[in-house]
Amino acid sequence: MLKFRASGLSRTNIEEDFMTGLAIRNGEWVVVCDGAKALVLENVGDSKFPNLKTLEVFEEKHPATHEQGTERPGRMPAVAQGTGRAAVGQTDWHERGEESFLSKLAEHLDAALGAGKAKSMVVVAPPRALGMLRPAYSHALKNAVRAELDKDFVKMPVHEIEKHLTQKA
């Protein structure tokens, strides 16, 4: 299911976009990402015949938490019970790495907006990555994001991403 978040669009326009596929404007950026990889694409075509070209690719490796931690989680005095000790939860280093990657991506996109390299964008990411990315949006970036799609397209070739984004529902 496609989910659109409007930024200056009426509900009618969003429904029209949904019914006819996503209209990607000329010069608009399409950011396809997950917690470890991001593709920044630009439409050099028009909204009727889009032609996505790769501007940048970002990738980070995030080893699993069990590969990063060497010791068991710590223990501390159990304050509520008065005696005994309570375990401290294991830090999920993999998730922290993904959050850091997406935060840096949001900063990069914000800087590109500030430099005038992009005016609007479409963000495509799995729901979990969107949930980590949204809190990192600046006010300007939030206003520039015209649509968000909760899909995992980051491992697809660019021509396949283009086809999936523009195909009719």
C-alpha cells in the first residue's frame, strides 16, 4: 500500500497521484533508502516520462549487535526492591548505527536544500527506516518532502525503481 504525506497538496491531488502512479516532477529528487544504504536520484525527464539519474550513493555496513558487543549487559542495584540486582538491557548497536546513518542522510539532504540543489523530493524507505528518518527532518526538509512511500526499493536497479514509482495502481 502506498502512503503519501502531503506538503502543500490537497487530498484530491494525492488521490489523483495514487490512481495514476506517482508523478515525479522534473528536477525533483527521489531518495530511496534503508538503514544502511541510500540512493539520491534526480528526475531529468518530465512528470509524464521520468528519467531518474543517480546523483549520489551512500552505504554503511552495520555489523550485528552480537558481533560488536564483547561483554554481557551490566547489572545494577534494584532500587525498587531494596535488595538484589537488576539487569541492564543490551544496547542494540546495529539499530544505533542505522539511526546514525539516517540522521546523517537527513543532514545531507537539508544541506542540499539550503544550497539550492533540490527544491522538493520523494522519500522511499521501508516503514522502520521512515520511522527513524522522520525525527531527523529539519523544518525545511519536512516542507520539501512532497511524498513518502513505505517500500523497500533500495536493492533494485534504478530503472526498476522508476517503473515501480510510476506504474498505475
